[in-house]
Amino acid sequence: MNSYQVDSEGFYGEFGGAYVPEILYKCVHDLQGAYRGIIESAEFKNEYHALLRDYVGRPSPLYHAQRMSETYGCRLYLKREDLNHTGAHKINNTIGQILLARRMGKTRIIAETGAGQHGVATATVCALMGMQCEVFMGATDVERQHTNVERMRMLGATVHPVRTGNMTLSDACSEAIRDWCCHPADTFYIVGSTMGPHPYPDLVARMQSVISEEIKWQLQEKVGRDYPDYLIACIGGGSNAAGTIYHYMDDERVHIVLAEAGGHGWDTDHTAATMHRGTVGILHGAKMLVMQDDDGQIQEAFTISAGLDYPGVGPMHCNMAVKGRTKVLSINDDEAIRGGYELTRMEGIIPAIESAHAIAALSKLTFKADDVVVLTVSGRGDKDVETYLANKQMAGDYGNF
Ligand SMILES: *Cc1c(COP(=O)(O)O)cnc(C)c1O
């Protein structure tokens, strides 16, 4: 049997690993040694699942989208991560990592954030556990995402605007790593996606795997078999996608389709379509596909969606894509806007602009009438209403209001 799981050295095929500065070596090594034992213990699982149920509101529903099913000629089910506490899948991961941090005796939490969604999810669990929280965020993003900054501050976190580079997510990651180097003993870095040095990609994938664990029994109840014909998710760093596919990675009956952010088009200078455009490089502690120039300088990512705005993509997904296990589509800004409006008008669900990329993938696929398609709505669109309104001319008929 194929396995797309991480190997004992922290690699997914040629991708992954742990490329960290000497000073972090012990810290990362301790985490590598400890994480599996802790997260597989009955005590951890009980606490984690109790919080997912009573605090996050899981299981998230698997909803049969009837009108959209008719439009696309398939049986479409939406995995509703948008209904979680704080409005997206990110909380599944931050709950798990803070429980791990506590068991490892750490007292100070740091995190990076782009749009602010992971920062809010981290500040939320720090408030829940009464722990100190420091969030690194590019100064450009601090201005663009002011509401999330205020939410983090209200939750008790300190937000550090980062003024290096383009002052966006990639720079915030570098700054978080720098801070970690200064406080390796007491600090736990809560990474927000399937990124970073081993074991983070595997740790985050396992924390998000509750999504596909639920899809299995929910499909069994609703369609009488525990696997779909298609799984569809949007992909930035890769965490909601990893959670969606986790229990189906080696099940070749299941087609996997991932939607990355094309921006103005994957073949333009304004794109975040890392798997279309990237080449092998090392970024933020791991080997992955990275958008870089001939000298290895990281290129800025561009997309209408702040949550997909990253020039790299997690190693697990790089490996599956280059081996042909996943089909990766590049969805442009206008297609995503239209997808977001379509779900809004057809099903009464305003999706996050990130999730709207997954919706837009539907029109690029051909289904058979009895195909079971599960699409993860990674988050809710309240944060994106202004973006949707400012771009309604991209939404075709749906934009005429
Ligand atoms: C952060 C975010 C994403 C992208 O991150 P992944 O790690 O690729 O899942 C997608 N959707 C929403 C709603 C987000 O907040």
C-alpha cells in the first residue's frame, strides 16, 4: 500500500524535514520525541475531544447541498467548518497544540498570523487556558485586518507588528522563529498550518484529521458508505485540506481535488499558486515548493484571499501533488468571488473567500450523477463581506443588486 504519511525522519518523499537554527535544535528535537506519545494518550484524547465537542461545537455538520447538487449533477455534501467557534477550522489545531504545550510544561505561547484568523484562534485558546500569548503579524496585515487585531487584543494577546520584508505573513513567520530562538525553554510556538519543521506538518495534520474522521461516519449514515468519490478543499499552507483528506490519503477510490489561489492567474506575477509555480526550496524550516526567483529570493504571493497568501505550501501536499495523488487547480480571484456569491445565493451560506476557491473548483470538474462529492467549507465569510461587495462586478448575475 502507498503511504503519503510522514516518514521517521520527518519527510514526505523529498519534502519536509527540519531545517532549523542550531539554537532551536533541542526544542524541536524534544517536540519530535514527545508529540506522538502525548497526543495518542487516552488522557489527551479525552480532554481534546471534550473541548472539540463542548467548546468548538463539533461534530461540524455534513450538509447535503441540494440546489448546488442539481447545478453540478452530483451529490454534493458540505463539511461545515464555518460553524466552528471562531468561524473556521483553525481552532481544531490550536486547541490540540495548547494542550500539548501545557503537557510539555511551556508557559508562553507565540504564533504567526497573516489574515489574523490563526492569531485569533490562538489568542482564543490562550484566554481559555490562561496563558501568555504573543502574536507576530506583518505591519501591512495589521492595517488590512484591523478587526482581527482588535479581537486578539481583546482576548488578551500582545500583537507585534513586523516591519521587515513585505511586512506580511512570510515575514511574520520569520519573526516568530526569531522570537522562539530567544526563548526556547519556556515558549511553545503554535504553528497555524501544515508548515514548518518536522513535526509540525504532521502534528497539525493529525489535529485537523478530526474533519475526515467525522466525514467517514457521517457519510456512512447519509449515503451508506464511508468514502466519497471526490474530496475538495482549498489550500494555503494545507491544514484544512490535510484534515479533509487525512483518512483517505491511501484510498485510491477517492479523488482528491485541491484549489490553490491563482490571484490574477498562475502564469502572471500576481499569484499565490505555489504548486503551479513553485520550485523546491527551503522556507520556514522545511523543504517544499516555494515561489522564488532564480537567486532563491522568495517572491511575494498575491491573492484576494488573505488566508491563502503564502509563497509556500506544506510538504505533505507537495509530495502528493508531484506524485499525482492530488489534482491541484488554480482558481483566480474572479472565479473565487463568483463561487462565494454562488454558494451564498444557492444555499444561503456566505463562505470565507478562501473556501470560495474550493466552490469554484466544482465548475472545472465533470461528475457522474451518483458521485458523492464532499467539499470542505473551511470558514465563514463575515470577515470578507467588504471584499465581496467591492468585487461584486466579478460575480456575473449574482452581482446585480
Ligand atoms: C487560514 C485559512 C485557510 C488556509 O489555511 P490552510 O492551512 O491551507 O487550511 C483556509 N480557509 C480559512 C477560512 C482560513 O482561515
